[in-house]
Amino acid sequence: TQRILSGIQASGSLHLGNYLGALKKFADMQALDAERYYMIADLHAITVWQDPAQLLSQTREIAACYLAAGVDPDRSVIFPQSAVPGHVELGWLFNCVARLGWLDRMTQFKDKAGKDKERASIGLYTYPVLQAADILLYKATHVPVGEDQRQHLELTRDVAKKFNHDYKVDYFPLPETLYQGPGARIMSLRDGTAKMSKSDPSDNSRINLTDDTDTIASKIKKAKSDAEVLPSEEAGLEGRAEAKNLVGIYAALASVSVADVLSDFGGKGFGAFKPALAEVVVDKMSPISERLRALLNDPAEIDRVLRAGADKAIEVSAPVVAETKKIMGLWN
Ligand code: ATP
Ligand code: MG
């Protein structure tokens, strides 16, 4: 049977990119006959500084976003990464399998560490190894993520391959990554060449799941665009990163193709397109943000979901840790 694992870092409020690249897929995958594990990656979040009280409330908020987006705790296991000891345990074991040269090639580290990489945490550097542990701990076969995680998922497969090879076993499956479809890479509203991110200091760069109607409209109005009209053919969007992104958001949310959007808006300028886009975003996002607000009023219910999810995740993962240690010759 298929096993799906994915997660979202508890590093800030969720945005439209997280919704289209991850949350929506998590909910849609409930139609499949599979086991589903969706974590809130708080151990990944602390690779950069997090205020403790805020980290805790972000963890609950992300759990609430899962629920609001339609992830159902009866069909999916929702849990905080740090509540399941196997992530850290397998993470260490894999630190001894992964190679320094592999990590040196990771572009996300370069982006997040910035210019002064001497001051970055070691956790930020080995983060992709913990991510390999997250996935292989459940022997996951499928991992739905956004485009930006492509390189890390390759590394997960390399860890599984090297482990199986070095210990002459066929223990870990090579997980397949699922990043197809519209919305796999939503860009910043301020810069069409940077991805929309929770950790971007500019709030105007993203649409948060918690934004109200006026905020959404004003962010789209201020979104970077260009002075030209929209083309009537897709090819005309090449070299126009911002225009391409805004049209892509419209298509992904309205569940239509980019060609469909251009057949309606080709020849029109952003003065006409932006209000239409704002309407689509509000239309799709406001039911989710309404459910989210209601859920946030009931933190005890969120904690119940997380506790039950953590118990289930521990039950499934503990034997994998034990077996991995046995294969490696560790006393247990
Ligand atoms: P951070 O800036 O802290 O890394 P993030 O916005 O990149 O936050 P993550 O928690 O790292 O969010 O990623 C959660 C999921 O959302 C992953 O599957 C990731 O691929 C997806 N995702 C993140 N940003 C985008 C985006 N701009 N477009 C599509 N998917 C995205
Ligand atoms: Mg990220």
C-alpha cells in the first residue's frame, strides 16, 4: 500500500504558495487508497531562531490550517514532528550515512544562510538529512511537495540508496516525489524571481491564509507587474515573471488552464486583471480563513488532534527505528 508523508515548517503563517503547493494536495490525496502522515515540522523551524511562545502557537496554527483546508484527522495522521522521537533518532543515524559533498550542493542552505554562513546553525546545514529521516521513518512511498523541495527529495533517495547498499539490505523504499500540477511554484508578489515564502520579511510579498478581504485586495493591487497588456498566447508570458505568476495563481485557484485565463484577459492590462484576480483569491480563500478563525478559538481541540496523531505516528515509526538500529549493529 502507498504511504504518503509530507509536512510544513512551523516557521510563520501559511501563504497561498503553501496552500497550492502543499495543503490542497494533502487534502486531495485523501481520495487515494493510502496511509497519510502530515507533520508540522517544528524541528525544521528551529534551524533558524524561533521565539518559544510563538513557535508553539505557530505549531497549533499550522495544525488548524491543515484542518481548515480539509485534511481530516480520521483519514490522515496529523502530528508535530518533535513529538515523535524517531525523527531525531533516525536523523542522527542518517547524518552518518549522508556525505558532506551532497549537502554542499543544497541551494536552499545557500539561500537561507545568506552571506554570513559561518553564523548559520549546523541544523540549517543538515536539515535535508532530517528531512530524509522524516520520510524514511514511515517508509513513505510518495511525498507531495512544492518544486522548491526537488533537490532535498533527491537527497532522501540518495540516503536510502546508500543505506541499502552499505548494509546490503533492501530496507528503505526510494520515495517518489509528487510536485506536478498548477501551483507547484508560486512566486513572491514583490519579485517574480523569488518564491513566495513564510520567512520573507515583507508581508506584502505573500497572501496569508489569515488575510482578510481588504488585505488581499490591497496586496494584489500593490503586486509588482509590468506596463504591458496580457498576451493572448502562453508564449507571450516568457520573460515576464510577474505577469506569469499572477496568471498562474488565477489559473490554479480557478482550476482552469493558463490558456483559458489568457483567452479571457489577453489584450487587457493589469488594471482590469488585478481586480478579477483578487476576486478569485478571496472567493477560494475566505471559506478556509473562516474555518481557520473558528478553529483557532478552540486550541484544546487542536491539541487533541495533535496528541492522537503523535501517538499513531509513534506506533508506526518506533519499529522502523528499532530495525534500522539492528541493521546498523547498534545495541538495542
Ligand atoms: P520557509 O520560508 O520558512 O522555508 P516556506 O514558505 O518555504 O517557509 P515550507 O514550510 O518550507 O514553507 O514548505 C511547506 C510546503 O509548501 C513544501 O511542500 C513546499 O514545497 C511548499 N511551498 C513553499 N513555498 C511554496 C511556493 N511558493 N509555491 C508552491 N509551494 C510552496
Ligand atoms: Mg521552505
